[in-house]
Amino acid sequence: DTEVTQTPKHLVMGMTNKKSLKCEQHMGHRAMYWYKQKAKKPPELMFVYSYEKLSINESVPSRFSPECPNSSLLNLHLHALQPEDSALYLCASSQRGGQPQHFGDGTRLSIL
Amino acid sequence: EDKVVQSPLSLVVHEGDTVTLNCSYEVTNFRSLLWYKQEKKAPTFLFMLTSSGIEKKSGRLSSILDKKELSSILNITATQTGDSAIYLCAVDRSGAGSYQLTFGKGTKLSVIP
């Protein structure tokens, strides 16, 4: 088990559904990240929150909407996803930029 | 464009062997190089290297950074089946990009009994 907790572990949704992925850490880290990982590929950065403010958005489609309600929580809201969005979504946190990122176990998302 | 290249892409060894995994990089404003181990789920942090020539060691795993050659190696001695995983190398940049890890494609290590 990691110190970054992600829920749910698995999610199957249709293209018209709205769902949210959740990530929580209690290590006092001030930077939190969302990554997308396709099979046999390295993680690709999607978003970075630093001190609860969105600091990086790697040209991610608007059907993915991040939210950072407080320093311990990070959400990823999903709406009208496409089959190619099926992947493992990883959350990570670090004390701040330039410090090692610690990953959660991910949410395996399947879009029907 | 930033680039991180790992070699080999896959490797099969017998238990007890020693392996060396390689990572080379071309990154602007290099700050640090990180090694992660990924089994089925989360990448697990192994080492962060910032200074050239200093060896980081944890049990049977060790790693060295060569800033002159823009590369790093990860050594695993006396391999065990539990070492089977994908080993990811990532490079962190300083400045405005300091939150962005650039990952290599990984080396898939399989340790057979």
C-alpha cells in the first residue's frame, strides 16, 4: 500500500457518463499531480497543482477537469470520455517541485 | 525536446545474477534523475540523484549519476524473482519546469528461478 490513496481502483463508464477520480495524501505534500499511463508506456503528465493552484495543464482535453479542494485532496472529473481515454490514471504528490514524487496505485479506467 | 532513453528495453536473467540498467538523458536545466520500480500498480520511488559520482545504495540496489556523460546506471545484485518489474528512469528540470518529470520508456526486468 502506498501513502497516496486513490479511489476507485477500477472504473467502467460509458461515453455519456460523468464520474470522478479521487486522490488523497496526508504527508503534508504541497504539490499534487495527475498522470495518464497507457499499457507498456511510461506515465504522461496531465496536471500539476502547487499549493492548491493549477500550475501546469499539459494540453489535456476539457473532458478532463481537475480540482484541488484542499492540500490533501485532488479530484479528476470525467465527462464524455472517449474509448482512447481508457488507461491507468495515477496520482502523485511531492513536498514541492523538485522533490521525489510518490505515486498512488492508480485507477484503471475503461470507457465503453 | 527533452529526451530520456533507457536500455535495454527488456532483460531476462536468472536468480542470483547481477544486472545493470542504463539511462541517458538530454534535458534542459537538469536538476535531478530519479529511478522508480513499477510492478502492477504504482511506480515506487527508489533513488533521486543530483550530484555526479555519488552512489546511492539501498540493500542490493545502487545507482550512480554521471553528469558529464549525461547518464545513470541502476545496479541490482543477487537478483530475486521479486525484482521482476519495469524500472523507470525520470529526469526533473529546474526552473519553471521543475514539476515535470520526463520518463524513459522503462526497462522490463524478468528474473527467473
